[in-house]
Amino acid sequence: MSLLRFAARTMLASFFVVNGFKALRDPEPLVAATEPLAKTFLPLAEKTLPPQAVAYLPEDAKGLVRLTGLAQVLGGLSLATGIGRRLGAAALAVSMVPQVVASNPFLSDSGDAVRDRDLFLRNIALTGGVLLAAQDTEGRPNLAWRAKNRAELLGREAEHTKAALAREAAHTKATLTREGKRAARKAKKVASRATKTIEGALK
């Protein structure tokens, strides 16, 4: 891991750790903005998730704010330390959904259009940043690339083996053909000598 990557990830993660702690400690300022999302998301999650997971769902918008705050703290620490960083970055991207929706200037009625627009663009940029971090393999190929590359190598090896077997078969066929012709000529000579011997004996 390069020092630049570490510094960049730590700087990006710092926002989420601080923001997550604020949401955990004092969720009230975000409750009103999260309420519409909670009314849509929570009933949908209860219908789609298994019963074991539903037990951990928050009951209201306040609980959803705290849940996203916890996800941001854990995801930020994961991203900063590098322990499960890609999973942590993905969790941060998901945790940003309520804030992106809540800061949408077309849905806001705060009366400050410039502030709403800037906040929305900031949230979009942060979401894009953690999505990039979730895809970062630190210069090493990911599992999908390695699997594809391995399949291509095996395919090339199979083609080489097939070509080698075809050459060997052709060589064997040619050898057998030459040997067969040689044996046929030898048999013809033997037969010819035998015929002459028999004819000489009969005379």
C-alpha cells in the first residue's frame, strides 16, 4: 500500500467517522429529513429481509439515523485502517443514500437554494469517492480478473496441447505409412525371389 493511498483513504474516512459520531450522539437534526426515507425503506426492508435480519432493523427515523451513523463510523474506521477497506467503503456508500435523498434540492423546502445545492453536490461527491474506494484493488488484480486470466491461460494451454497432439499424430501416421511402404516393398522382393526359386526348381 502506498503512502498516498493511505493518506487519501484516511482523509476521506475522517469525514464519515466524525459525521457518524455526530449522528449517533445527536440524531435529532437529521430525523426530519430522514423521515420520508424511513417511511419508505423500513416497511420495504421488513418485507424483503429474513426474520433474523428484521429483528435488527430500527423502528423509526431516529433509529435509522443512528444505524447509518454507526455504519459510517465502522466503515470509516475500516477504510482508514485498511481492514476490510473495500467492504467498509461499500457500507459508507450505502450509508450515504439517506443523506443524498434528504439533501436533494428539489425536495428541500429550507428556502436556501444555494446551500441545498452545495450540500447535495458534496454528498454526491462523497458517495462517488467511497464507491471508487470500494473498487480500489491497490494495483493488484481482483478475483474476477484473476479468474478470467486463469481461464485464458488454461485455454491457451489446451490449444497448445491439442496442436502438439495433432503434430504427434501426423508424425506417427507418416512414420507408419513409411514403415508400411517399406514392409510392402520388402515383402514384394521376398515374394519375387521365392517365385523365381520355385520356377527354377520346376525347370
